[in-house]
Amino acid sequence: MTDFVNNRAGGAQVGRNVTKIDAFKLARGEPVYTDDVHPAGMLWAKVLGSPHAHARILDVDASRALALPGVVDVAWHRQVKPILHTRAGQSHPEPSPYDTVIMPDKARHMGDRVAIVVAETLAIAEQALGLIDVKYEVLPALTDMDEALARTDVLVHEVADPRGIAEGGRSNVAARIDKQVGDVSAALKTCDHVVERTYWLPRVQASHIEPHVAISWLDEDGRLVVRTSTQVPFHLRRILARILELKEADIRVVKPRVGGGFGDKQEMVMEDIVALMTLRTKRPVRLEFTRTEELTSARCRHPQRIVMTTGVMNDGTIIANRMNVTADTGAYGSHALTVQGNTGQKVLPMYPCANIHFQVTCLYTNNPISGAFRGYGAPQGCFALESHIDEVAKVLGMDRLELRKKNHIRLGDTDPLSAKLGEGREGLSRVIRSTGLETAIEMGCDAIGWTRKRPPSAPHLRRGLGMALAMQGSGIAGVDWGAATVKLNEDGSVNLAVGATDIGQGSDTVLAQMCAQELGISYEKVRVLSSDTDLTPFDVGAYASSTTYVSGGAVVKAAQQMRDQLAGVFAEKWACPAGDVVFGDDNVSCGPDKAMTMAELATHALYAAKMQPAATASHMSNESPPPFAAQFADVEVDPETGEVFLRRFVSAVDCGTPIHPGMAEGQIEGAVSQAIGYALFEEVIVDRAGKVKNPNFLDYKIASALDMPEMVTILVPTMEPSGPYGVKAAGEVPIDGPAPAIVNAICDAVGARLCRIPATPERVWRQIKEAGE
Amino acid sequence: MKIVVKLNGRNREWEAAPGATLLSVLRDGPQEPRMTSVKRGCETGDCGACTVLLDGQPVNSCVVAAARAHGHAVTTIEGLAGDPLMTALQAALVEHAAVQCGYCSPGMLVSLYHLLKECRAAGTTPGDHAIREALSGNLCRCTGYVKPVAAATAVAATLAAVGRAEAGAR
Amino acid sequence: MWELKEYRIAGSIGEAVAMMRRGPGKGVYIAGGTDLFLFPPACDYVVDINHVGMSNIARTPDGDLFIGAAATLHDIATCPLVTGFAGGLVSAAAAHCGNRPVRTTATIGGNLCNALPSADLAPALLALDAVCYIADEDSQESLPLEEFFTGPRRTVLDGRLLVGIALSAASGGWRAAARRLTRSAEDIALVQVAVALEIDGDRVGAARIALGSVAPVPMRAMLAEALVEGELIANLDPDRLADAAAIAAGECEPIDDHRASAEYRREMVGVLTRRLLASVLAGSTDTSPGTDNEGGAA
Ligand SMILES: Cc1cc2nc3c(=O)[nH]c(=O)nc-3n(C[C@H](O)[C@H](O)[C@H](O)COP(=O)(O)OP(=O)(O)OC[C@H]3O[C@@H](n4cnc5c(N)ncnc54)[C@H](O)[C@@H]3O)c2cc1C
Ligand code: FES
Ligand code: FES
């Protein structure tokens, strides 16, 4: 195990709310995002999306478009070499099926790529789309998971994944999982009660406010530069090299400031398009999605149907749990295996028992593409499990809090599933070495008033409380890793280069704090350069909540190495033992009379000792310690209209030792706001023909300031031995619990169990009617 | 068509298509400098990333015709650099960790600036609901609005205190 | 981008209509543009009507309220002449449209002329017997708002200009309340109901029940109104109100769409009408959904 020896230098740079290092320039609106700087001679790209959910693209005639003045190029499948790949943006070897080419000869969802136009202005590019004549052979559209499973005469993918993940050519199954610990069927026969329910999860979209946007050009050496709003610059470089048949050495991916990603920017949604068009035209090319394209052609959270079967004894002991997931990956298999794997892996261990069975069937359909979205499968699983626990408690006539307390995972417990399920292959087993779950439950109960439910605020309303527990991971054990380089300058400042991707969550700031902590300097002395594949060391990118835990580990190691170098230089100059050199408050010293400032030491190193203090370190963890959350909702329901008024929401979260408590809270509050939408109103509605009925913010509602309840956020610090300074991840776990907590509260208020979210007024109203009948 | 506006206090002449939105002219060019604080998030008037002031009132520039600004004053964050109220708001947002990805921040700041200016003129202090109402057109996917509202509340309280002190001095 | 050949700015009502009629090709009026830019119609030119003197809100000497078609929703939401009229029914409706920046430019004329079944000002105005003033190149006409809408996105206008809306002094004293149901705080309404009652001692005088989002056009539930109109307040017990509400529910013609089913919409017309009638009779004015006196002008 790779425990961190926290022999940190003096001063308190971590654990405090320092000023986020990029915040002022963002608040001033300075040109720091991808689209804010346009290279000279830039062309504007637009994608011609398919009007059919499933159709062969027989022929494309672009002559009328090319005749329009200002149109520079049009590309479609006959002109682009089809190299199978996945756009999922994962580590090599990728666990998602290779089912994608840059320009497909068959459209698999409405909006799928048919042709790309580049023109001198956006208006001309848009106009040109209407001048492209396409011959389609329209095929039957599969938009229902069960139909997709049943039919083999209509196949979304006719070619099998070369690595055997998806069953292209034979069926519409994109991924299957069937893992068992113990023997659930046998165990269920011995239980006092068996409770089975089915839960349905909607398709929702990340809806980062900055859409996907990318600009590419050829630099003066003819190398391809892609400046893009991405979470995974290094994966992108690797994938682009392969599918464009370039050397990785000839590609540079630069990530400027990013206006939110939430997983949706882990995917290569458009970088291949701009790169292709730059290679074809030798000119800079820019592409930005409209909100409608975001909602039809970016990625969604996988819709799922989950059947939960739980066997319990009269005293509340859970004996067996089965989770059977049917999921819709849409037109392509991005993250089909791994998201669904997480649905069980990150969720079922909450209530360890000897018999656990986890099954997944993930289907291709002609619906919009599913993919990575904050929580990565866990919000779906958590909704099912935590709704189900309330149902089990009801069957037992037991208090739902007591049932949870009796069964939840504890310090020292082994998570039974993680060894069976890694990132699409055998994973590593996981023992809980830090948990604040008990404290979180206690503090959360107190903050919501669990035992003091308030009366309704009006006679026609009903009040209810609900809760949910959640756990997640901190990076992918044994897979995610990152590197950092530190270098000292003569004024005592430090350049920190990291591959880690700050997408707004503030990782640049947190990593600067950690670096400063190790060197005993102020974080303001650290200049962070992140995510430029030419200039920074490798990192897998910002996903799986890995940045602070994994990339932070690399920063700490690199800083420690450089500190050792500096101790050596100091010891030589002052003739003292290197082991006695102390760093802190921008000073280096050994005893009361041997001291110099960091700047003096740096100047000495560079000009007298003639050495560059610098270090690069890599870090990978074989563990993925779970952060925990206990979340509570206080709602009022109008039983006649089905309206739900969320009054108060409490999150008590154990994310280890927070490096920047304010930003950790911000992660929680933001996650909760997204999850409130998941619970109450967000849904990308797709009709039977595969058309998105609400492809804009007029109709796809995300939470506004007026939708937010009174929010209480409690950090429950723990010391995780495998994390630098005891950190775990904070970004994902708080998005899991709100939906079940809210729905459990609705049930508490009106006695109606919503097995399907979002809990729109109509759904709540209908469920109340049904419960009454 | 030719459009004459007062942009951030300076007269400018734009050449724009008759169907152009104010957002596209401010952000996409070809006129330089591009106002990069004015962001594109939805183009349906819902997200508020493109909020600017038109004659001192907040508008979502993606649903306002560029031609509508002809003969009027348009103010963006760039034009409020150094304004004491805007500076205070920016500092408050930053110090409250209310800026995550920051893509919504300029739009939020324009809305809050307008609210607090209006309240100051009326001698009132906005409460939680008034602040949320003012922010309701600025969608933020990162923060859950908790810290932005707290930041605005803090600035409003400071303004109220200053107002009381000034009244006391008089 | 919206392919327009020309942006015409009119300086007077007459000029606006003339510019519209002049051609060549197809033209539309543009006020705030907040509807037009969402789904730009195919046309050749627009006529900007923000500078023709139609932005005024005024009380006439005999107490009628006149709202110019180009008055913005923000002005309507905050103007004391409107907030003090019929319990602020119209100003509250304006305040619920979109968000603050949208209301800066969005106009009442645009809201009505766009003629969506869900237009938020329509139920409130219908409930107060609003009259529309319409101008052609050389003539003016007025007609009740009920007759203005001819179908979804269709009105009687045919190239003419809506000049403004008038509400009679009498309706200003009616007691009124409204409610809209939505999925999130800021959303296109699923169902809208506005109720206005003239209270005349122990009797109800005029009674108006107006509905939105539940028929091809905003509508009045006249059969339900008849059950209440002229009645002794003492006779309007909960059963009677429930009957009226059920009749209103029967009168509407909702459709299923991705936002809500026809069945739900119809049921909600009943629920909201019943509650609004009760709260208006009880004289409550609180406006927020989910509060005690639920059903005020919210
Ligand atoms: C983010 C957002 C949220 C919204 N939310 C709501 C809501 O909650 N409720 C709601 O009802 N609406 C809503 N709307 C729609 C819209 O803002 C309102 O309907 C607004 O009142 C339209 O006014 P406008 O002046 O902008 O119309 P415009 O876009 O200028 O015009 C709309 C139509 O009316 C015609 N027109 C305008 N004025 C006249 C006139 N005087 N005579 C003849 N024809 C005329 C135009 O030709 C056009 O066809 C929303 C819009 C946005 C962008
Ligand atoms: S871009 Fe204008 S409101 Fe979203
Ligand atoms: S900070 Fe990212 S959208 Fe608000």
C-alpha cells in the first residue's frame, strides 16, 4: 500500500480557503477560454446532422454547398479513412468498444455526423448545410431497449468490436456484466422477506454552460495544435494520432480554462472534426456546439432500468442483494461497460452481505449517445438501492434509519465487489481504511431535524423527510495516474507543471496549495501550468474524481523530492546534516543561526551550486478509497397537484481531509444542484422516432437559483492513509444521494413511491392517485 | 447594416447583418476587440451567460437584435473595470469561492451589479429572494448558487452599512 | 443565424404599418425579439416597433388602464398603475414570464401576438375583459381579447399592428388571483388559471375564469363562470365551487405533449379553479405557490 508519510513542512497552505488562483481573470471576463482567442484566418465549421435516427448515408452531393462563396471544404465518409475507435477518452487499453469512425457511413442517431462544412464565416457555414444533398436509405429505428434486445434483424452496429466487447453483427448488446459473490438465488430462499422492485432512470445531460468547443491549427513546424475544452488532453493526443495517422510527436493538445465538463468533456465529441478539417484545409478551424447539438449529439447519463431484489431477515439483516441493470448506451458504446459497472460497484458495497449478484445488459439503440457524466453510473444505482432500502424497511416495519445503520459498511470492512469489477477487467480489492459515515449520518440527521419533522407550512401541503447514503471512489484503482514537475526559480517561486486538468473544480489551486505545503512556501509563489501535452507531464485527466487524490499525490512526491535536493544544497553550504533542515514560512533553516529565505537558497542553488532544483514524480494508487455521504431532504408535497417543494437539503460528506474546504463545499453544492434537477425535472425526452423533444434550455430545465432549497453542507473530515494529507475525492459522491433522498421524502409525505424520476408534478400526482386506489 | 452604439462609454460603429443578435456582434467580431466576457451558452435567453446592460438594464444579448442597440448604450464587464461596485462584487465572488469554472460569472456579475445599483438608488437592501430572483436568469451548473448568493448578500450588507454611515454623517 | 435582408425602424404607428405593407417579400414586426430570436421565422424584413410611442402605461381620465403594446414586461411587472389594478393580477403574470433580463425587452404585444397557448399574460388579461386596439394604415379597430386569438400562433392581425390593451376601470376593483403550474421554477406553464370576481356586497357580480396551456388558444371557461356569476356568496359553498371547477375542467381542450398529458392538465384546471375561487372569495391575497393562502395572483 502506498500510504503517504505526511511529514510536511511548516505553515498551513493546505486545509484553508485560499483565493482560487484563476478566479479574478474569470470574473473579469478575460479571454481565457477556448473560443476567446481566434487565430488569424480561422474557418468556422458546422456539422450536418442526420435527420433520421437510423439511415445509411448512400451519397452526399456537396457541389451546391461548395459553390457558395466562402465555403472552403466539405467532408463526408467517402473522403475520410474509417479507422475504428472509441471517442470515450479513456486510458489505453480502452474498455469501450471500437464502434466509431470519424465520418460514419450510417447515421445511428438523429444528429449523427453526415458531413462537415468549413467556411469563412459562421453564417456561410450554416447556410451551406442547407445546400448539401444527401441520399439516405432509411432503416428502422430502435429506440426502445427491450426492442433492441429482442431484435437481431435490425442491428445498430453490424461490425463487431475487434476486441470483443460489444456484440456487433450478432446482437445489439454493447456490454454485459454478470458477477456474483456467494449465491443469491440460494440465499433468497432462506430469507424471511424478499423485496423486489423495478426502478427507471432518465436520460439527462451534463449541461455545462460552456458548450463543447475546439479550435485547431498547424503551427510553424506544421504540427497540429488543438486547443479545446477537454478533460483529457493526453488521451485525446493518443486517439487523434491513431485515427488521423499522425505521430503523437506531431500533435499538441492544449486545454485553456474550461467552462465546466462534468464528464461530458471526457469524450472526444469534436476534436477529431476540427483536426481533420485543419489537415484538409491547412487552416485554423473552429467548431462549437449549439445547445441543441449539446442535447442531441453530445453525451447523456445512461438511462437505466434496475430491478433490485433484496433478501432480509426479520431483524433487518440483509442476506442477499441482486441488482439487474438494463441500460441504453444509445448510438455508440461510449463507457457502456464501465459506467454500468460502476452502477453496481460503487453502490452495492454500501450494505455488505455474503451474497451479491450484479448483472448488466447494456444496449445499443438509435437514441442519443450516452457516456460519462459526474457520478458515472452511481447516481442510477444509488437511486435504486436507496429507494429500495426504504421499501425494505417498510416491508419489515422497521425504521429506515435503523435499517441503514444496521447494515452499512464500516471501517475495516472489505468491499466484496471491487475485486470482481475493475475498469472493465478484474479490479483490486478494497478495504475501508477511513470512514466518517457514522458521524455524517448523525450530523445530517441533526441538521435536517430527523426526529423533529416540522409541520406543513399550509393545510393543503404534506411534509416529508427522506435520506440516502452514498459512496464513490477516488480515482480508478491501479489505472489512474498522473505526474507533476516542479522547478524552483531564483526568486523562490516555483513552476508546477501538471497534466491534471482544471475544468473549473479548482485543481490548479489545490495542487498549488499542496506543492507550497511541501516546500514551506506560500501558495502564491507557485505558478501552475496545466494540461498542455507539449509542456506538462502526463495525466489521465479529470475524471473519476481523481485529481486531488491521484494527481495531488504526484505533486506532493515531486515537491518532496525537490525539497530533499534543496536540503542537500543547504546542508552543503551551511555544513549541517541535511536531515535537520527545516522548511517553512518561505524560509529554510537549520537551528537558530543557519537560515536563509527560499529566494536566497534558490539564488545560491542556481548561481553558486550551479544546479537546477527540479523534480518530476508520478503517482498511482492501488486503492480507490471511497468518500461517503449522508444526504437528507425536507420536502412539502401538494397532493392535489403533485408539486414538490424542496425546502431544505442537507449533505454531510466525508471526503477525507479537505485541502480547500470552500471549494470542497462548492463541489458538494454544485453536485446537489445537478441532482435536484435529476430528481425533479431534468429529462432529455426522446420520442419513438428518436427525436429529442426538448433540445434547448427553454424546455430542458436545469436548476436555477430559484429552484434551490435552503442548503446545509457539512464536511466530515477523516484521515485517509493512502491520500496525500488524508484526502479523498469530493466531486462525485454528493451527486448520488439527492435523488433517492428527495423521492424518499416524497414517499414519506404522501405515501406514494416514485420508482421513476424525474418526479414531475404529473408523475407525483399519478402515483398518489395510484397509491390511493 | 450600420449600427452606432455607445459601447462601454465609447462610440462605435458596427457593420452587422440585419438578423444578427447583439451577442454575435459583441462576441464573434469581426469588430475588434471582441467582448469575451459576453459568453454563449444557449442562445435562447435562458442561461444568462450573455447578459449585458442595455441602457443600464440587463438583457440577454442572444435574444436582442444588434440593430436594437442602434443609438443606445451597451455595457459589458469590460466597461465596468474599476467601477467600485463591480470591483467589490468581483472580489466577493472570488473570496466566497463562488467562481468555479467561471463561465457564468460575468453574466451573474452584470445581473448582481444591476440589482445592487437599483437597490442603492432606492435605498433598499435586497434579501435572499430578491438576489435569487435577480440571478434566476443566470444558470450556473457548478456552484449550486449557494456561494454566489452568499457573496451578493455580503456586498449588499456592506452597501447597507455604508449607506447608514453616510446617512448618519449627514 | 437569422437570414434577414432588412431591419426597418419605424418612427410612428402609421409608418410601422406602412413599412410592413410595403414589401417586397414577407415581413414581421419586432418588439423585444425574445420570441422571434428563439425560432426565427423565414422572412425578408422586420419592422422594429420600439420607437413608435407604444410603450406607455396610463390610466385614462375615467380610470381605465391602458397598456401600450410595446410596454415591456418589466415595466408592467413594476408599474404601480398595474400592480394596484385588480390585485396586481396582470403585473404578477408579467413578473412570471421568463427571467429578469428577458423582461427588460420582452413586450406585452409580443406575448399576445406570438399567440402561444401558454402566453402568460393572456389568462390574466382575459380574466379582466381586456380589449385590444389594432391599427391598420388608416384605420383603428378594437375588439375583445377573446376574439384576438384564432389558433396556436395565429391571430386576427394579418399584418396589422396591435397598439395596446385596455382594461376597464370597473375590472380594476375586481378581486383576482391566478396560478401557473410548472416543472421547475422557471418554465413554460403546464396549466394556467386566472380567476377574477366582482364582489358586490353579498353577491358575486361578474365572474371570470381564464385558462392557458389547455386549449389551442388561451380561453375563458364561460360555463363555469355562469355558475358563479350573480350568485349570493353564501350559496357558493365548497360543493358549488367544486361543481364550477369540474365544469371548467370539462370546457378546456388540452393535448398531450412532452410536458404533460391532457388528462393531467384537465384535472389541474379543476383543482386550481376550485382553489382560486375559494381563495378569491375568502379575500386572500398571498401569492406564492405552496403557501397557506395558496392561489393569490401567482
Ligand atoms: C428565456 C425566455 C423565457 C420566456 N418565458 C416566457 C414565459 O414564462 N411566459 C411567456 O408567456 N413567454 C415567455 N417567453 C416568451 C417571450 O419572452 C414573451 O412572449 C414576450 O412577451 C414576447 O415579447 P417580445 O416583445 O419579445 O416579442 P417579439 O419576439 O418581438 O415578437 C413576438 C411575435 O409577436 C409579433 N408582434 C410583437 N409585437 C407586435 C405588435 N405590437 N403587433 C403585432 N405583432 C406584434 C412579432 O411579429 C412576433 O411574431 C420567454 C422567452 C424567453 C427568451
Ligand atoms: S446565451 Fe444568451 S441567455 Fe444563454
Ligand atoms: S461557475 Fe461554472 S457555470 Fe457557474
